Amino acid sequence: MLSRHKVMSAYLQTGQITCHDERGSMIDCTGSGQDADFRSGVSWPEPRFEVLDDEVIDLLTGIVWTRNANMAEFPLAWQEALDYIASMNRDKVSGSANWRLPNRRELRSLMSYQTRKPALPEGHPFVNVFSGWYWTSTTAAINTAYAWYIHMEGARMFYGRKEQFFLLWPVRGMVDTILPATGQTRCYETKGQLISCAGSGQDGEFRSGVRWPEPRFEETGSMVIDRLTNLCWRSSADLTGRPSTWEEALKAVTDLNQQQGGTCLWRLPNINELESLVDCSEHSPALPYGHPFTDVREGYWSSTTSMFETDWAWALYLTKGAVGVGQKRGAHFSVWAVCDFPSRE
């Protein structure tokens, strides 16, 4: 039997610690193949947060957040949010002049997939957390007049017009050890026109996160190694050849292990593993340009249950790069198997 060897990864554990069947009932995680069975990714420290007056350090990522999750007190348009951050730097709020609007991976790093209302780690020290949408600094490649935002109630991530009004949550401190960069290198104004990144405050200016290796992917037989995360993906991104239910997806990966054996223990990826593949400069699919994968489909099941409604599970909408949910009993999404990079020792 293969051991579940954990490697250091450029993605975080989701925080999920319980398992649920297709009807939403809690079950034993052992052998379920679900997120909480494997708990893949960088584990969370205990305690997770350290409070310093009006700031909070996330000891998992090293990012510093304002303790007040609603600094502006009211929703702002995207450019207004960027301008607000610029004013914080001019005023040296909390003695710092390096505040920024978080990119989508930075904001997602706060999400716990075990909690809801808000979807933040249990016992978090933040105040004034609003159960609504929060802007990121990352433009949506599929329509550059739109930007990514995340809903604090349940952790969904989608994009909306930059002229809409949502909240902001300032961050500072560069991340170059755990969270991957988003891949976005360009900047865009409200209407979607390309602009210079210098002084924009956007994701494309800071490019915060772990730099991608070059080349990023290494093909080996029927597997592709992502050298950024040390994850091995099936080169064919469609294990079942058709959209499947969630239970069918989990079973298909179990069957794959029984059929192939070998040094790789395949699993259905958790939602953070799936999202780690996204290149925020690309769409249709939102994968790095020149990727080696075949049979790429529109959306994929993750092994992560939605704690908002436990008969639903998280999925990656790969055409757009969005993170949402689907009802487990519906044949909504495709199946893409992943495993940890086998040790060469």
C-alpha cells in the first residue's frame, strides 16, 4: 500500500476537517478520498494569528492585515478601492506606507473551508467582517473591465464589473515562500484598457507570491509535474470522459489507484490544489500558456465539501478561473486526478 507522503507545497490546506456524503450527512473520513481524509497542503500553525494593535499577522503566510475588515466603512468601486489604499499609504496608517489591495490568492488564503458566515478560521481576531463581496487587485482575464472578488459569507470567488461597489481589506508584506503568484503581469483601467502598472496598485504591479519556475511543467509518461507545487496531474484532464456526480468522481479516482498501482496515490484534488493551476492572465482555459494538458474541460470537482450546504461541493470553473459550488448528486463537472510528486530517493 502506498504511503500518503506529504511534501512542502506552494498552496495551503483548506482547513476542512470533516467529511460528508452526497446527501450532506457527516461520515468517517478514513478512506473516503475527501479533502479531510488527505488534508493536503501547508498545514496551519497554532495559533494562526498574532494581533499587533490595529494589525493582524497571519503566521501561516506572513501577510499583515488590518484588524478592521471594513476600513473604508462603505462599498467602493474598484478604482476607488485602489485610491483608498493609496491614501492609506500617504497617511502612513498604522505607521506603514506599503499597504495594498490583496490579489486573489492573498485574499483566498484567509478562507477556511470548514466555517461559514464568515468563512474565516475559527477564533479569528478580525472585527467588522461583512458577509459580502470583497475586492481583490486582480483583473479578470476573461473580461478586463471586471475584477475578481470573494464573498466572506461562504468563500465563493467570482468577478464583477469594476464599476460595481464592494468592500476592501488592506494588506501589506510580500509573500514569496508559500502562496504562488497569480500569473497576472499586466494592468487595466476600469473600462478594461491596458495601462502602465507603475503606481497602479494592481496585482500586475506587485506580482506578489512565489515566482513560477521556468518551465513550470514537466511531462513524464501519463503524468505532468507542476514544479511550482510539486503536484503530479494526469496529463489527460478528463478521467471519466463525461461530466460526473461527486460520488462518481471520488470512485473514479479510487478505481484508478486499483487499476494502476505504482508509486503515485491518486486523489481528487481539494479546491486549493485545483485553484493553484489557474493563470490569472489567461482564460478559456485559465491555465498557463503552453500547458501540456489534454482533454481540458470547462469545470472540475474538488474533494472539498461546501460547509454552507454540505450536500454541495466546491468546483473550479476552469474556463473563467472562478471558484464555486455544485450539488453533489448532479453530473455537473469533470474529474482530474492528482497525486503528490513521488520521492526520487
